[in-house]
Amino acid sequence: MEFTREIYWNVGRSWWTLLPMYLLAAAAIGLLIYGMRQRLKIYRQGLPLVRTDQWRWRLGNFLAALLLQKKVVRPAWPGLLHGFFFWGFVLLFIGTTLIVIQADFTEPLFDLIFLRGTFYKIFSLTLDLAGLLCLVMLGVLLVRRYFFPPAGLQSTPEHGLMFALLFAILVSGFVIEGARMAVTELGTPLAPWSPVGLLTARLLLWMGEGGLLALHKVTWWFHLLLVVVFLTLIPRTRFRHLFTTSSNAFFADLGPKGKLVSLDMDNEEAESYGTSRIDQMTWKDIFDTDACTLCQRCQDRCPAFATGKPLSPMQVISQLGEAAVSRPGDDLPATVGREALWACTTCRACEEICPATIEHVAKIVGMRRSLVLMEGEFPGDEVMAAMEATEVNGNPLGSAFAGRGDWAAALGVKPLAEDADVDILYFVGCYASFDQRNIAVARSFVELCRAAGIKPGILGKEERCCGEPMRKMGNEYLYQTLAGENIAAINRYPVKRIVTSCPHCYNTLAKDYRDLGLIAEVVPHTLFLAELLASGRLRLAAADFTCTYHDSCYLGRHNDIYEPPRQLIRAAGGTLVEMAKNRADAFCCGAGGGRILAEEKSGTRISHQRLEMAAATGAGELLSNCPFCLTMFVDGVKGADLEGHLRPRDIAEVLAERLEHGSDVAPMDTTSGGKQ
Amino acid sequence: MKILVCIKQVPDMEAKFKIDGAGTWYARTDLAWRMNEYDEYAVEQAIQLKEQEQEADITVLCIGGEQVKETIKKALAMGCDRAVHVAMEAVSSLEPLQIAGIIAEFARDQGFALIFTGMQSQDRGSGQVGLLVAEFLTLPAVSTVVEFAYEAGMATVRRELEGGTRACVKVATPAVITCQLGLNSPRYPTLPNIMKAKKKELRTIPAGELLKVAPRQETAKLFFPEKRGGGEVLEGEIGELADRVIQILKEKTTVLS
């Protein structure tokens, strides 16, 4: 026998079938396009932004995100449920397309039937199993959502409708198959190639041929109708994520990662700064809100949300989306809530995990810019005082600017103004310059440089705060003022390489300052030390110790530097006990996003939560690479009752303790021009 | 309604001060400069009054060298309408009476309904200028004001007195008000206002044109106070220590009386 089937079996291939079918299909596609065009109008409220450059690269991102479900399946649960459902659905889509191609084109036009023989058998089995896979995955997803919902998961009637429609399409598909097989295929060698269809056929056999034919015809039309409804609902429900979430991977920010757009401060015509209304956002910001599937992975990882603060990145995106659709005139900071906006630590945990490639942080900073630049508002008087202190003295601590290099004088490290013949410019940052605890880190770093024969220089009183906390708080004006002063100071000297011991300084100098004219290479101290160690210039006498390591947000997620700090710890003799949340999943210390300047007034303390995670490892030492983290942890161990149990330190301090003080210590190198 | 606000640029108090070469004032090297804290309250109060009395016009006045323009711009960015820069590099050589004389000379016949000043400057701290301006112009003056309300030519203010008591004073304008900590929270300038400030009127008058008062004082010498003995470290049993602390507190302070 020939292994194939008649495509319009039972419903017939007359115009009585084809015409209504084609009309329905055309109407569905028409309504789909019309609906998507209506959505386009919503996105078009936004400002222009180019996100179609480097299109080959973008296309690759898009295909990887879509076909491999790369972002969705991370984490595997429940990501793979969606992944398998998607892959099953893709197979069904391909199968249906093949049927359309044969039944409506190749067969009537060229008499060509390709769904036959072995190919048909494989086709039949694949689609059968794909349908089953979809049904099972949908079932598990349904049980998860309605019977064992994770904390906070919100279900709307729309979710119910979407589940019902998908189930109905899949089940009706099997009923059609079963009814057809019960009449035509039972007992033939072809039947086992559709195992689910075979089972359905056996279940339906009691109806007799008349009943089966009627059932088949009715269900065929019903199935078609469901598909039409599905297509028309895509733009009108969260089914639109089929298009928006996948294409958002195409429109992704290609980096540098997390770099904010520099506002034009010289434009005297500008009447507003930051985002307070939908039409002040870019089209991509609005498109983001449509790409969100409310999966709440961001919310589950947000340190502010986890400690009871009124911020959920998911809610922010939802609220912006609602405003874009129905209330475009709304004042966005009021819609989202000032407390929510101020609570963000810009830790990037939300963006890193988002399967929809949504850019949360820039939106929050955009609204903060509006509050600070247009209203002069801050989360508290202490933040305003820190801003004013920075305006006057170039540091948020309010210390006299002239004493910025005092810590280094005793070490013989000179400002470039006195001696510009150095290997590296050490951009010290405010905390390592003025805060006693962090000065110890700066000293350790200088000792390590010396031991490796590197001659560091500093800017001393010419250095200002890099401006990062101010910028993240929304004070773009102060940030650009500070950046301009720093860049001018750096450019006064033949600086080729800058090393930072603060990842906030690093991120700012290495990415943000590029817009404003900084050219020199910038390296974080952990990378620099790892480099010295690898080249043999830095020699350590390893001594055993056990510790856990905290990935700072700005070295980790913002710059993907995870392994070099760990290599340093191991080289020092350290045994690392990782916290459950490490690397890209690390939990913020609470000080990012300018929060270092602000009091933590609502909820519990983020730093305490992180310290408890560190204490749970049983390691007595908590190593990090960031002065903000160190400050939060040193203060936090007291409040979290962990003093004496957990000792927060910077990696550089541990390394400096293990310097090999032998006769073969590399001599001070004063000749090399900087770069190794 | 015309309002005058008098401000002074002072060094940030966190700086390490050094005595200058002449030994009569602090050296200007390595200092960061800012608006005198009490003058910020004066600027803020003037702006709040303008927000209440829509047609008001605020002039801000500052005496000093070229660099005080930065501080003037901050006042303009906060919301003052126009500025007068009385140019004089060696402003620290003037005594409060002369400063007040300059201001009064400028303000005379200009019809200012209210003149706000800080109650004192953070660096010299004489606390005289505002009151002497009033004296020169024969205006009423209320000092150390911590609450201010204005209605139809009458200002109702509260003054801070010793020991936390307050006095409520009503004064008919024109009048001089000197502002104390607690009066208000000075605003942070918005960026559009910073931009607008760049285009506002900033008139420079050489101090010589307004300085008509001869000095009556002379600063003989500026010096740091001699270092007295440091703290005392008590050692011993806790109970005994507590008794000794109580004894010291009774002898040397009034906190237990």
C-alpha cells in the first residue's frame, strides 16, 4: 500500500470547503496584521533609536534566542517546559505548512504529492509526538500556574483564555486525526506511525462510521476556527510575545553592557531631561513593555524586592506598558512610584536573566534623571547633601578635596603633578582615598604593585569622584561635570593605562568616559593583579585559608569578570566555598545605583541578606573586590550579628599578606612606559 | 515687590585651614568654596516668597573676587532673578561695618521690600552685617529667624532665642531678615534653571563705587587655639568606672544637674 493520506478527506475539496477556509484564513491574517499595526502605533509614540545596525549579528542573536530558546531555558525549570512546548509547536507549524504547500499548491498545480512513503511515516510520527509533547508541557505549565504557583505569580483571565485555546487546538487536532484513522487507517501498517492518533481512534471507535464522519467534519471546522481565533488574538493578548519577545532579541543593546546614553548638556534648547512621559522614552523602551511575559524572573532576583522594598522590575515594565497603551500623558515617576524608582541598585540581575531582553535599568535611571534634573528631587536629604558635598569637594563623603592623596604620601606614591613617569595611573576613587577601611585596600594594592616592580602614580587632589553614584541616581549634570574634570586631569599627563580598585570607577572610566573623551586603557585591580601573577612578576607565598567570594555587580554582571578574582584567591592558597547565588546570579550588597549615598529606609537590609548567604557557607572570610561592597559588609556584620563570624576583606588585602618577601623580589621598574 | 538677598562665598569647613602670610586671615590655597550655609536659607526664603507673591523680583548680591561668580550662579540657578557682583579681590580685609556699608549703599533708594541675609558667615561669624545694613538704611531688622510668613506688607517671623525658646515678631516691610538654620531646606537647582541662570543679568560694580565707610577695626593676628590636654582614659572595674564617670559629669558639666 501507499503510505499517505488524503488531505481533504471527508471535508471534501470542493469550493464549499476551500472558499470559506481561504476566506477565514485571509481574515485571520488580515486581523493579525491589523492588530500588529495597531501595536506599532503604541511603539511609535517613542523617540527614535537605531537598533537595526550590525544586522547579521542581531539576526544571529534573534535566531539563537528564538530557535534555541537560549534565554528561556535558563533556568532549566520551568524554562524547559516552555522550550519543549515551543519546539513541539514549531514542528506542528512546519507540518501544517507542508500540508498547505502540498494540498493547496503542489498537488493542484503540478500533481506533486510529497507526503508519501517513508517521508510520510516520519512526518506522521513526528507530528504525532510533537502534539503529545505540547499537550504534556502545557499540562505541566497549567498545573504549575494554577495548583503550585510560585510566590507572587499573577494569573489573569487572559492566561485562562490562552491555556484553553491552546489545549482546544491540540486536543481537537488529535480528535480529527483519531476520527479519520478510526475510519481509514485502523489495522493498516501505517497506523502505528501515529501512536497518539491510534489511541484516540480506538477510544472513538464506539461511535460507528456515521458518528465518526460527523465528528470529524465538525471538529475539522472547529479546529480551523480555533486557529483563526488564535491568529487574531496574537496582537490582542500576551500571545503577541510570539513576535515581540523573540524580535526583542534582535533589537538588543549590543553594548558596551549597561552603558547609559549620555545626555547632551550643551543643548540650550532642550526643555526637558530624563523620562517623565511616555513620549520621552525611545520606541524600544515601549516595545520592551510589550515583550514582557510577566515571567517574574526579574522580580525573583531583585534585591530590592527580596528585602521588602516597593520595587519590582516586572511591575515597572508593566506600569510603563499600561501607560503607553492607555494613559500616554501620565507622569511616569508618579505612575511607577518614587520609592520604587529610588530603591533600584542597578545591579542588573533583572536584565541578566530576562528572557525577553528587556532593559530595565536604563528606564529606571531615565525616570530618576527626570526627578533629579527637572524637579531637584532625591530619595532623601542625605543624598542631596552628598551631591552638594561632591559639587564642592569632588567626593560624596564631604572630605576636603586637598587631602585626597594624603593616604599615599607615607607610601611614597606621588601625584602625577609631581612625577608623571609611572607605569600605571592608579585611579583611587573616593572610598579608598578617604574612608579608613578602604584606605587599607589602597595600601595593599600599592604594596602589590611595588612587589611586582610596578610604579603607580595617582592624580591626588586633581582626582574627583568618577561620578558613578551621582549618574545612577539620575544626576547626569554633576556626573558629566566630574567626568570632564577627571578626563582633563588625566589628559594632562602621558597616561596609557589606568588601574582602578573600585568596579564602579572601572565601569565608568572604561565605558561611560569614552563618550566624553577618555582614551587610556582602563583595567580593574583584580584583572591587573591576575595579569601580574600570570606573568610571574607578582609572586605569592600561598597560605591555606577558606573563604567565600562575593561577585560585585559592577565587576560581575556589568563586566562579566568572574574567574580572574577566583584565580587570585586560589593562588593565595584560598579554598573557595561558593554562595548559592554566585557569578551572574550573585545578590547585590545594596550599595549600587547610588544607594551608597542613601539611607535604606524601607524593608530589611540588602547587605544583611547577602551576609547571611555568606555566613551560611561556613567560611569565616568574605572576599570582594569593591569598596562599596566592603563598606556595606563591614557595617552589615555588626547589624546582622555576624561580627567575629565573618570577616569582610578585599582580595588585594589577602594577596598583600602573602607577598613573597625574598631576595628575588622584582626590582622597582621605573623605565617601562606603562603597558606590560 | 523687590527682594534683595545678600550672600557670601566661604571656604568649605572640612578643609585644613592654614594662616596666610600676613598672619591676619586664612590662606586661600587648597580650599573648596561654596555659598555660606545661612545665606542658602536666605536665598531659599526669598524664592519661596516669590513663589507666593508672583510678581516679586529677587536680586542677589555678593562681594568678592572673580571666583564668587560661581556662587552667584548657584543663587541664580536656585531661582534669583538678577545678580550684582561687587568686585573686590581682598574682601577679607573689610570689616563687617564696611561690608554692610557697601550693601546699604547699593540698596538705598532701590525700594527693596525685604532684604534677606544669613545670620552670620561660616568663616568670620561676626553676625553683624545684616543688622548693620538695617541700621544704615534705618530699617527694622529681625535676626536669627527660623520661621517666616508674609502677608500684605507684614512679615510674621519666629526668632530662635537661647535655650530653645522662640519669639514671634511681626514687622512691617521694608525690613531686614537674617536667617538661621532650621528656617527651610534649600532646594537643589534643576537643570533647566541652571541653564537659564547662565542668561540672567549679572551686573558687576567695582567695590570702590560703593565703599564709603572707613575701617574702625584692625585684625591684629589670626591663630589656632593652643592645644589643651587630650582626653582622659579611665581604667578599672566597671562599677568603679561608672561612679567616676558620674563624678566627672557632676563636676565638669551640667548634664546631671
